[in-house]
Amino acid sequence: MKKSWMIGVMFLGALTAQAQWKITPEAGFNVTKYTNSPAKIGYKVGAAVSYDFGESGFALQSGLYYVQRGNGSYDYASMYGKSIDENGNEISIYYSIDKDGSYTMSYPAGGYYAGYAENSHVNSGQPIDWQEVTFVHKNASRYGFVQLPVLARYTWTVKPNIRIHVALGPYIAIGVNGKKSLHAKIIDLKKSSESIYVNKSNPFDYGNRFDWGVAAETGVEINRFSAKFSYDMGLSDDYGRNNIGIEYHTASFTIGYSF
């Protein structure tokens, strides 16, 4: 046991003695797709810091990046009205439709969402008294994160000056800035009047700033220059509800130079 422990220490010492630090500033662009939202182009800039274990090909890679993510712009319309349910009670009804034709009907009193009017919450013999129509344009939103990855990396040497690597591991990030805005035109069917509503906000004023997920990376290095393709899968709930699920996918391409 003691002999095995000594061999392990000597092996680790040999790797450490050959280890090399490397810093690679890099910059590029990315594309992010949040669940149920259009994709958005952003950018990524920062520096990777790697700790190479000699000739073994293995390394630990971290770094610090500013990553911009977001949602593309989209439009939808909604209608508000009142009707009578099967028990004779008055209920409020909200109906929304996207420009692609998908729609949702909501009955707040029952907490029920459905895409079909024949569900049990509505008395099909009663008309719907529509009272308001709203046309909404949501502008493209953006979220800025400072991101810290911790990746295990392996590098193959193709030629003395050409290397290919893959890396995998978790990352954490903190939201530092952002912008969301929408423009709504509201038509009151009862008063035959129109009004405009505009809202601009920082999404982190009410959303979750902490973010985390899993990252994968592959790239090629030629002398000191590098080109990398990376993928981030976000798992943190935007609204801090402690739910774990896939919130977004980000694909990035960056160019760097190592020191």
C-alpha cells in the first residue's frame, strides 16, 4: 500500500514538473436558442487559461469570458373576453395566437390551458363577449454573462505545429447586464379606443442572475493561433424556481492567440 502510494506521488510529481501554463485570449460570435423563442446572434470574448500536463495530452482548462445571449424578436396577438362556464359562472378568457398560427386559450379561474374550445370549462352554448384585442411586438432581448468554465481537455499532436483538442466540463455564469423591450397596441372593443403600451427593462431586475450548465469544445491550434467551436447547454431556471432543465443552447466560434 505504501509502495503504491509512493509510486502515485512520484507519477503526479513528474506530471506537475512538466506542466505548462498557457493563456489564450480569444473572441468570436455565437448563436443562442432559448426554449420556445427565436434564435439570437451574440458574441463571446475572453481568455482561456490551461494547465498542460507535459506530453500526456491531458490538461485542465478554465478562463473567464463575457458571453452575450438572447432571444430573437417575435410578434403575437391576444384577445380578452368573458363567457359563462357549464355551472353558470362568469369566467374570463384569454386567447393568444402567434404569427405561425399556433394558439392557446387560457381560463384563469380554473388554471387550465388548452388549444381547443370544447374543453369542460366552457359552456359551448354561451357566446364569448370579446372586450379587448392586443397586438404585441417583442424586440430582440439580450443577456450579458460573465462565464467561468472548468473543463477537462485532451490534445492530439497531428504535426509539431498542429494540434487538435476536445474538452468537456461544467460552467457557471453571473448575469451582469441585459435589455428587454416590448411594444403593444391595445384596442378596447367596448369603447372603440386604442392605446399604446411600451415596456423596457433589465431582465435581471426580476430574473435569476445565476446560470450554470455543461460545455463542450473542440478546436485546432496552428503554432500559437487557435480556432475553437464550443457548445453550452444551459440548465439553470431563468426565474429561480430551482427547476433543472434545458433552458438554452449556445454554439460559439472563436479565434485566439496563445501566450
